[in-house]
Amino acid sequence: MGQMVSLKAKDGHKLGAYVATPKDKPKGGLVIIQEIFGVNHHIKSVCDRYAALGYAAVAPALFDRVQPDVSLGYEPKDIEQGRAIRMKLSLDNMLDDTQAAIDHAKQFGKVAVIGYCLGGSLAFLAATRLSGVAATVGYYGGMIVQHLEEKPKVPVILHFGETDQSIPMADVEKIKKAQPGVPIYVYAAGHGFSCDERGAYNAAAAKLALDRTTAFLKQHVG
């Protein structure tokens, strides 16, 4: 089990973050970026699982700028509430808060950013815009297609579901064409396939994506 800590972004904003650390010396640090549901039970469990694999995981509460301690479920009302909070945040604000988490994670070694949904897009942008990052992993990031002109400064891998109703395969093909150096994996699954608390969870796809992610982390973080 991890604990909540306080981080400070460059503009002075203070935000919470869930931090889970392994029993032994960390192999490196991970920044786990939330979906639109806040740093909820699932995101905390993702951090705990990576800690069990030997990494120190930091999940910044990106929604704290609008509403502290957001932790939503996956029902339609939660989706509506999460989207409403998200619309009140600028991309720059979220990247500033991600940078604060990266800076905190540096104490554990090399740092990778792993994001899901909203976080998947931010993970890609962390590779193009932020500092102190060794590698990034994006799961079904819908905004990536809007930033195709940006070139990653560090290794990146991306995961998508071929039946994702919010990210058409045409967008994934655009990303492949614009980012030929980025490995892009497509699974027979929908949006949110890696989250075992969502109806879209696909165990086979989630395992394969995790296997690829952990191999990637071993190569670039430790």
C-alpha cells in the first residue's frame, strides 16, 4: 500500500499524489497518469502493482486544480463528472503537474511516464515537452492525433484497442504514419481494456500490453 504526499508545480500550485514504493531499492521511478476519473482505487492499484514489480510509482492528482481528492467510479454519472472537471483544466496545467511528479520520482532513478486515456495523451506529450523523462507509455490516448507534429525526445510505445469507439483506427493510422519510430500496438479490445474495474476490461489484451510495457521499462528504466 502506498500513501498520499504533496507535490508543488512550478506555478506554486500544490497537488496531492499517491506514491507506492517497493520493499527493496527501486529499479526506477514511474509516473502513473490518471484517466478522467481521478486518482481513484484503480489508479492506486496500478501504482501498487508496479511497486510489487520493483518500481516506485507516483500518481499525481491532476484534478486537484479544480476539485481536491477526486476519486470516481466508471458509471455514466462518473464519466459525466470526470469530463466536466477535465474541461476546466488546461493542457499546460496538467503537464506542469506531471512535471512535478516526474521531479519527485527522480529520487528513485530513471523515470518513465505511463498514462491511461487522458493520461495516455499526457504520456505522449511528456515525451515531447517535459524534462527528466527516460521513456513513456501511452494507453489509448485520444488527444495524440491532435499533436502529430510533435516529435518525442525519448523512447515511446503506444497501446490502442481496435474497437475503441472514441479513437477510430483512422486516427491510429495517422499516428503510425506521423510517428514511424514509435512502436504502436493494437489489440482486439475497446477503450479502457487495461482497467480491470471497467466493463471494457480485456484480460488477454491487458496482459499482453503489460508484458510489452514491462519489457520496455526493463530496457529503458531498469
